[in-house]
Amino acid sequence: MSEPSPPPKDGPSTFADGVRLAIGTLSVFPVRPGVVDRRAGGVAMAVAPLVGAAIGAVGGLVLAISLWLGTASLPASVLAVAAVALLTRGLHLDGLADLADGLGSGKPAERALEIMKRSDIGPFGVVTLVFILLVQVTALWEATAGAGAGAGALTLVAACAAGRLALTWACRAGIPPARPDGLGAMVAGTVRRSVAVAVTALVLAGTAALFHLHGTGAFDPWSSGSPSESPGGWGYWAYVEMPHSGVGGLPGAGATGAGLVLGLGPFFAPLAMLVGLLAAWAVRRRAVRRLGGVTGDVLGALVEIATATTLLACTILTN
């Protein structure tokens, strides 16, 4: 993830400065820059999941409009993922490619950091980008085709929020920067563990509430049908309708997936987000061991990895 934000300025920052920094750094949304310092960086990383949710909501809107216009689920999912990439200037994807090249080179930390700083993308980066985008598109396609535009859009919102929640944890106190300058140096170690825990609890609770409201039919801006008419998947029917029995009282065809979602209810999405955070944690740990800390590229890579893993986990938990 590159550093589009202005260099640090002297003087104490405010909470609003941190919010502006989060929006300006993590999205293309135009904001007026404020005071940029480590305190603002900590606020920015703490509120990053809200920016991610907003980006996911725009991507979900693109998905819903595409389907409403008659576009098939697969190309609609491609457009939604492309919209998310455009809204982030492709910075997170660029960071993922750079990290893949740096770690894939097998070089010592100093040399790997030099490789990551280059503007070109090597073979490791290209292959990683192809696979991560395939996972994101096909997982969103599966979510949309199986449960409709509303559930697909909310899943994208949850995945994008999880991707930015990975930033909150990657910048918690105790995690050093790999370089003495740059975005990584400004935000590394700026988030207290208690803040990260509180933000995570709020994001997971909010996600569960959104999926519950969508599932019960109280909130579904993309569908005019009643929840009981949902063909299955993640709506009201998915966790209220009991799985039917097959031969000998054993679960019949299709009952396994329904029974699983029945047990998880709207909490399958927060669980998938935790899986995404776990994947980001593993990559972050590897990067810190190899590079000596985090960089802007490492942070961008964690966004994409957590997003893709969350989408994939949603499809696994609901099938």
C-alpha cells in the first residue's frame, strides 16, 4: 500500500484529522487533509473498518444495480470487485503484489524491501494477484447466485470491513515498522490492544445485526420479495427452516448446508470475518519475521488477504 497521504506535520492532531487521514489514505473519496502525525495514524487505523464498510457498500450497490439491469451473477461480481479496486486506487492490490515479490524472492530483509519498493511487478506478484482476484470474484459470485443480491452485497460489505479491520490489528502496539519512514513507520504500533478489541467487537456485532435484519426481512433494500420466498442460503429461510430428513431419518440432499446455517444464524458472517483476520495475522507474522516489521505494502496486502479469505469463508460456511 503506497503512501498518498501528506507527510507528518508538527502540532497535535484531532480525532477528525485521523478520520480524514483514514478516508484519504484508504479510498479515493476526496477529503481535506488535516494534521498528520502518529496520533492521527492511530485514529485512522482504528476507524479503517468503517471506511472499508463504505467501500463495500458502494461495491454492493454496483452489484445490485448490475443484477437489476439483467447482468448475470458472474460479470456483476466482476464489476463489484472492480469497483472496490477503483475506490482504493488499486493500492492494496499493488501492496499485495509487492509483498509477494519481496517474500518470494527469498532474499534477506534489506534486499527484499528494495524489491518491494520497485515500481514493476514480478512473477510472484502477478500470480498472487490473479489468484486473489479469482477468489474474490468467484466467492462473491457464489454468494450472489446462492442467496441473492442483498446477501451478496452485505457479504461484500462484511469482507471489505474485515480487510480494514486487519489494519487495526496490524498496527497495534508492539508491532514495529520495517523502515524508519513511510506510511508503515507512521502507523505501526499506534493502536492500543484494548482499542483493537473494542473496534473488533463493534464491527462483528454490527455485521451480525445487519445480516439478522436482512434475514428476517426487516432490512433488504435490494429485494422486493418476502424473506420466506428466498430460495435458500443466508436469509430468513436459511436459519429458521428446519433441514428435511432423507432416507432412514438421516439428513437429505441439501440438508447439511441448511442445518449448518441454522446453527450459526446471522453469526456466520462475523465468524467468516474472524477467519479472514486469522489469515491476515498469519501473513503479518510472516512478514514481520522476514522484513523486521510492517510497511505500507504489507498493510495493503493484509487488506486483500483478509477480504478474500472472508468471502471464501462465507461460501464455505453457507454451503
